[in-house]
Amino acid sequence: MIVRHYLVRNEGETARRFVIRLEEAEGRWTSSCEEVDSTGKVIPGSARIAPKFYGLTEEQAARRMLAALENSFDDVVETGL
């Protein structure tokens, strides 16, 4: 599993953290996205940005989920954690 961390914000709002998880299974990639706290733990009851997306490559699956984040927030920046 590959995990990418993002800091997102809408104008005038407090920044929030999300992770995009990428997994390969049976020749295809899936991506999922969840809101996390500052330590990287999933926030219970937080809304998901989108259902899982699928792709033939890791980057294709990641790009689809990243596009959903970018459509939901004004600023989306990849971070280390």
C-alpha cells in the first residue's frame, strides 16, 4: 500500500488533512481517501471525499482521487505527514 498525505483548505477555513491510499490487486490499482488527524489516524465518522477509484496504473488511480480533492477544496498540497 502506498499512502500520500495532503493538507487541504477552503478560503477562510482551517486546514484539514487527508490521505489517499493506493493499493494494487489483480492487475489494477484502487485509490481511497479519508480525513486524518495530525498523527495520520483516520478521524472516526469523517466524510469520505469520494468512493474508491480504479486505474490501470498507480498514477491513474491517484490522479482520479486527487482530482476529487481538488474539486472539493481551494488549496490542496501534498505533505510528508
